[in-house]
Amino acid sequence: MRMGAKPRVTHLAMMLLLSGTKAIAGDVPIRNDTVWKDDRGQAIMCQGGNLCRFGQMFYFYGWGDYPGDNRKDTITCYSSRDLASWKFERPIFTRNMTNLTLIVPDRLHVIYDAATKKYVMIGKHILPVDDPPVPGQPRVTGGVSFFTSDTPAGAFTYLGHEMLPAGASPGTDYHRDLAAFQDADGAAYVVSSHDQHKPNRNIMITRLKPDYLHVDRMICEIPLTGEAREAPYIIRMKDRYWLFVSGHGVGGSAWNGSPTSYTTAEKIEGPWTRLRKVKCEPAWNIDAAAGAWTAEPRHSLSPNHL
């Protein structure tokens, strides 16, 4: 998904609304299943991206996987007041292709630390990437990358990466797909699908240290049964934590569509309920101002079954 504007974006917009985020602008429909374009008329490039709100603005961060450019070296940022019209801000990070700290900037998530007044971006760390290969350097994956910036759309600085936190069980030395979650008390967490020997067969929740720049300790593991799971995401709503995960792709390919499932808990350390699939109805468009939903003859996530 190159332009990041298909079902995953509508899913993220839904997460914002369900978690209490109020829209800012007027009545602007959000159209799913179409190519979203920025203020330059160019397709939005936010592979593996993160949609969030700081102040009066929504920001969309992702890997700028541009056609014909297989370097995977640019992180892009877009901004919007209504989740429908998007402004291209800038490339907020471009990695040095000659540096051995090569990363695929994937599954990016940005949170704000009020104590340090820094915007912290985390991502899935892959070192080095397959394209281009680095002679004598084995491919290593599974870390969490950390970046910081003074502003949400400013230049981000890469600070390094860390692997498993203390307390993680043996054999689970991969953070695969991951997301950041910031709780009401300011504590920040990373939720990741992982397990070296059975890829994506566990969900691990890891607490970050107060500066959000280091892993602290594992909070809990959620064993999975059946198919592998990817793209975890946590929100807090109605005094419960809601953890959403996708399948591993219909037909065995992670790039194909798959059902979304969820589990809930009263405390972030659990216990978590059994996974249940999000039921599907005709696709829903969001009225960004009112938080209203309008059905269309397609299938997507429905807010009525959460």
C-alpha cells in the first residue's frame, strides 16, 4: 500500500474518533478506497504510517515509498485540519545510504513527551535492509528505532535502537509490527507482534522509560492461536483498553487484505479477553465535524460492533 489512504487510514481515523479525539474543521466527507492526494496534487506516500493529532492539527507520518525509488530511505509528513484535505509538510528524516545503521522506517508512530517537550517517533528497526545489501553485514530485525524532534513537522534525529526489554520470554527476540500507545497518566508503551520461532504468534506490550527513548520492561504477553497477527494498535475507551490486530493476509501474503480482530482489558497488563473479529457492514464514511457515520455499499470496519 504505497499511498496509505485505503482501509488502514480509515481504520486509524476511526481509532481517533472512538478514543475521544474531536474533529476541528467543518463538514468534510472522508472517502475511502481511493487515492488520497496532497495540496500539490500528488498521491500521499505514507507506507506503514501513523495518524495522530497535536494541538489543532492532524499529522500523518509514514515511509515515502515512491514509485521507482527502492531505497526506502525517506520518512514523510502531511498535515490536515479535517482528515480530508492534506498538506505536504516535508521529508522529516532521510537516512544516510552509506551509513551501516540502515533502517526501513516502517510502522512509524509519534508521541509527545510533555516532560522533555520532545516529539518522539518510534519505528520497526531493520538493519541492514535487503536493498541494497551490505557485504558482510547480516540482516537483523526486531528492534525499536527512536527519533526525536522539537516540532511535529520538524526534522527528526535518529538516536539509535534497542531490542528486547527485561522480562521478555526466551525465543521472543523480535519486535515485528509495532505501535506506540500513550496512556492518560503519561506512561508510554510499545505493542508489538513478535516471536522468533513462530513469527507474529504473540503480542507483547513493553513499557518505555519516562523520556520515551528507551525500552523499560515487558508488561505482558498475549499468546495468539491460529493465524499470525500483524499491525497491533491500542486505544483506551470506556474505561477499557482495546487492542486491535490484523490477520497475516488472505492467501498467506501479508500484503493482502485480512480481517481485523480485537481484545480488551481493564488494565493494560491484562488479563485480556479472547480475540474476536470486528464484524463488517457496508463501509462507513466519517463526518469529521460531527463524528457521524454514513454507510456506502462496500465493506470495512463498523463502529457498531466494537
